[in-house]
Amino acid sequence: MPRRVTIAMLALALALLLTPQVSLAVDEHISQAIESTILAIDDGEYGRAEGLVTHAETALAHAEASEKVNPNPHTADAIKHLKEAIDEGKQGHADVARRDPPCQ
């Protein structure tokens, strides 16, 4: 499973679980972001950089929409990782987009 995209998916899931008071619209954005991230992971596993980018961009749009309504550090972290995966995927590096981000 592509680790960078997996980390983004886990962060989005945490954001959903840790903020039960958020509106249904935000929940829907997080759910859609997770679904799109899963699709990006599948494409990344098969080396399909273009598909990874397409699905990661959709996930990013939903994550950013959720972040605007209800800022959350987990969502912000997921956005960062999705952007990194998209950048690598646009260069055709599906394998690099799958890697763990460097430790900080």
C-alpha cells in the first residue's frame, strides 16, 4: 500500500473520528477524501501515476473543503501528504509517491 497516501488516508480518518461535532457536510467531505485516497492507493500499487494523481487531487479537494469549515491538524497533515504524492505522481513517480515521508 502506498505509504504516503496511506498516511494521508489515516490522518483523514483520524480527523473524522476525533471531531464528532462537525457538520454532515464536513463528514461527507472527509468520507469522499478517504474514498478517493483509497483509489489513489490502488493506482499507486499498480504503478499508475496518472490515476494516482487524479484520485489524490479529488481527495485533496475534499480535504481542503473540510479544512476550511473545520480546521484540524490531522486534516492539515493529510493535505500536506496528498500534495507531496500529487507532485511525485505528476512526475510519473508512482513508486516515490508511495514511500514514507521523511522523519521530521
